[in-house]
Amino acid sequence: MQGSMGGPESILLINMDIVSRVKPHEKINSKQPTLAVEGGTWWYPTSVLRYWRQDDRGTLMARVQALVEEAKRYLRNAQISSDVARKSRFLNKLATMIAGLTNLKQTYQDDTRAVAHLELIIEYIKEVLRSYDYKPPVTVVMDDFHGADETDSEEEKDDLD
């Protein structure tokens, strides 16, 4: 499989996942090949760490935009486009990135340029998802499913058996 652990495909998927997990007011270290959610301490605040690394919002926006473009290239790849599971994985990762990017908008809410850039990236991701007629996977919570027996009618219970 081309997407073996540690290969370029895995790094792309990991970076997409990291972006999707960003919470409001968190920042991303974008100076390493693999992104990381910033974790400042009281003696090294995030702003000091970012200054030393020469990491800034512009670098982050460029990295995120490059991630989306790279994911789009993978989706156009004939090998992936014919592999339903891999194609689905990339589309799902793109879709989940929207939540993290929305949280980054809160982080940078006082910077209209950063917010505008993030909104543009989010809209671009949505366009890519629409172009593949993406439908988010349905999540079934088993506790809810098993609890249905208590409220279902006798007829519905018979249909389940």
C-alpha cells in the first residue's frame, strides 16, 4: 500500500487530523513537517516560542492551504480515486478539518486578514467536498440503538427480530 506508516500519505493524513483537532484559542506549530498543537507554559508562553521559531499566522495559512491542495491532488490520483476506502478517508479528513479551521477563526478573531483567509480555505474545502458529492458518514451510537427496544412498539420490535 502506498500510504504506509510514515510515508507522505500518512504525514498528510496526520497533519489534516491535527488541524481538525484544534480547539478554540489554540495555535498550531507549523514549522515542522508534522504539525503540532501549540503547548506553551508559564515560563515559555506560546508567543515567545512562536517568535523564536519564526512561526506566524502567514506560515500557518500557507501550510493549511498546501495541505488542502495536496489532499486534492491525492483525490485526483487514479489509484486513490478507484480505492473507495482511501478516497473516503481523504474526504472525511477534509470535512473534519472544517471544525478545526472554524476554531482557529476564534483564535485569530481580532485579525481580520487571518479570519478571511481561514474562511476562504473553509469555502474551498466545501467546494472540493461538493465536487465529490461528499456525504458525511452516519454515526450510530450503540447505546441509543439498544435503548430503542424500550420505546419501540411491538410491531417495530418484531421487525428487528
